[in-house]
Amino acid sequence: MNASTSGESSKNAGAEEQAPPYGRPLYMRGAHWFARAAFGAMLLCYLVGVVAVVSTFTMHPLDWRDAVGFLMMVAFPLLVGVGLRTWAIYGSVQGLEIVRWGTRRTVPWASVGAAEYAWWSQNRAARFARLTLCEERERTILFFANDRNLAELHAMRALYAGR
């Protein structure tokens, strides 16, 4: 009985030593996943529309409507791409944990710059926020945030950046 008890205690000790998979969420989870699904569906409809336009294309004199249509075909994927570029971020003692498309990495707090709302994001329900990472090269990441998320991120950065 002692052998099984010591085996269980060593399993629990190993579990306590491991860090949790993610720290405190610093982004709006619901808005993040809703936007991923919505932008993905819009992109799928766009691709179906492009295939339909290309397959029914006939030669005709060009006018202003064709120019507007071409502009929309170029601008729409760029706008959808911004929504799909959002990241899931978590804060922990080790640093800012970034999760994107299933890959996870930790950036030390000393390399994390200030976070702010993007100037072009005016939606109060789920605003895009920008965060600068100063690693090998400076990189900006986007995530969905509200005032509480940004306040928590600034507090964690101020607390742990000096370590």
C-alpha cells in the first residue's frame, strides 16, 4: 500500500511542477471565435462568387460598374484577412503567451510593447487592439479586446517586465 501511495504522490508532484497550459486570457474569447467563424464564412462565399464570376465571364465593353466590382474583389479579401489575423493572447508570470492556429509561444514581458486600440476599429462590442512585440524584429499583433482586457495587460506588463 505504501508503494502505491508513494507512486501517486510522485505523480501529483509532477503535475504540480508543470505549468498550466495557458495563463490568464487577455482577449475577448467570444468575439475572437465568432469573428473567425463569420470571416471564414464570408471568405468562403467570396470564393464561390469569384468562381461564379470567372466561369460566366463574357467579353463586353467595360464601364464604371466593372471598375467598382474589381475594386471590391481586391478590397474584400484584405478586409476579411484583417479579421482572420487576430491572435489569442494570455498573460502569465513567464510572459505573454500567444496562440495562433494551434501554435503557442511565450514572449518575455520585457519584449512586449504597449497595447492600444487600433485607430480604425470603432466597434464598441469587440474592438481590435494592437500590441507591439520587440523580438528579433518589431512585430504588431491584433486581438479583440475591451477596456478590462487592456487594463489587465498593462498591469501584468508593469508587474512582470522588471523580472
